[in-house]
Amino acid sequence: MVDYTDDITPSIAVLREGGLLIYPTDTVWGIGCDATNAQAVEKIFSLKQRPSQKSMIVLLADAHELPKYVAKLPENIIPLLESFTTPTTVIYQGAMHLAANAINEDGSIAIRIVQDDFCQALIRQFGRPIISTSANLSGQATPALFKDIASQLLDGVDYIVKHRQDDPVPRGASRIVTMDTEGQLVYIR
């Protein structure tokens, strides 16, 4: 197991203070903040120059945390999520206990249970979900590698995680799904 202390400790300090960080996720590099802090979420919208009507993804370390943030979960969702081998973001109705500006206008929220060791450690030690939005300006291409992140974004956050900055393997976005009324997955991306 890799020791992430040099990144986890300052990342948590930034998250607790309502700051922003750039960090590697189980998919692409993301800009993150405390998903329960509306002022921090607003900072991300401003930094990315992203319309506030566009919702963002929330990351959790464990599927068993979902009932804290989703009012009515589909039956058998936790075993289904635990069976995924591909990073999968699920859109749920009835978001709760998250920053209001992180929740879509229709009350839905996109949540991914991370499979990445660093992200799991960060979220578990922070004790709250974190926002994840790709580390790019709104409308720009998602950077495939850390070196592709715009300097404007790097300069606009409070901490940049060092872990995986030299990773030469580009990662893609997660698949995004929702569930129909029969509980079947509907693939959006």
C-alpha cells in the first residue's frame, strides 16, 4: 500500500477550509472540494467558468455511504455498485445533505463510488464526500494527463496533489448511468 500522507494531510486541510484541490481520481484528473460546502462548490464553478446549471459529480469511498446522501435508493443498488469493475457514475433522484449548488435543479445527483486507492483514502479520512469535475475550463477538452491541465486552473486551486503527476497512462471519463422505473440501468455515456 502506498503511503499518501504527504498528499492526504494537506488535501484534507484544504477541504476543511473550503478550498479547492486538483487531484487524480479513478478516471481523469479532477478539481475537488467538500461536496457539502456551497461556497467551495461555487469556487469551482467560478474557476472553471462553468454555468451553475451544470451539476457536478460527487465521489464517495463506499457504497454503504449512499443512504446519507440519497433519499430513496433503488433496491439492490449496493451489491450492483460493488460488482462494477469500470468506473461508473450513477444519477440518483432525491439528493440530500449535499451543497444545494451541487445538486441538479431536478433534485438529482451524480455519484461515483471510487475504486482508486488514493481517492478512497482521501474521502475516508476527510469523512465527507468530495466534488469531482474534470480539471479543464468549461467547454475545453478534458486533459488526458496531468501535464495537460491549464496553468490557469493550477494557479486557481489551493493544493495540487503530487501523487500520479508523472503517470504516463491517460485515463478516460467514467460511464454515466441512471435507472429506469424497473430498476434497469440506462446508459447515458
